[in-house]
Amino acid sequence: MLFETSTISFLSASVNLFLGSGLSTRGRWSYLTVPSFDHRWLVLCDILNSSQALIFLQPFACASSISSTAFFAI
């Protein structure tokens, strides 16, 4: 559990730093929340048009957990 938590935290911070700095993208995270680490998360990416994408993070099976949503605009 501790290893999983630290791994997810590291990956989340790395992605946020990479995308926020604009090293290879022209966009930034406009909203990012870190999900709870006791559930598996499903990532769905829906391309709205050529300039925006929505990334939805939702737990597979947890009725009590609040879903986190990250908005990314290129």
C-alpha cells in the first residue's frame, strides 16, 4: 500500500511538472486533484475537438469515493 501510494504520488507530480512546464506540449493542467490511493482508477480520455481533451479519473468500485477530474487544454 505504501509503495503504491508513493508511486502514484511520484507519477502524478511528474506528469503535472512535465505538462505544466510546457516541455513538449502547449497546454497546462487547469485543474488537478489527486485521487485516493486505496482504489484502482480508470482513466478515460475523450477528445472534444482539436484544442481540448478531458481526462476523467473514476474508481472502479467505490460508491463512497468522490471522483476526481483533471481538465487539460492544449
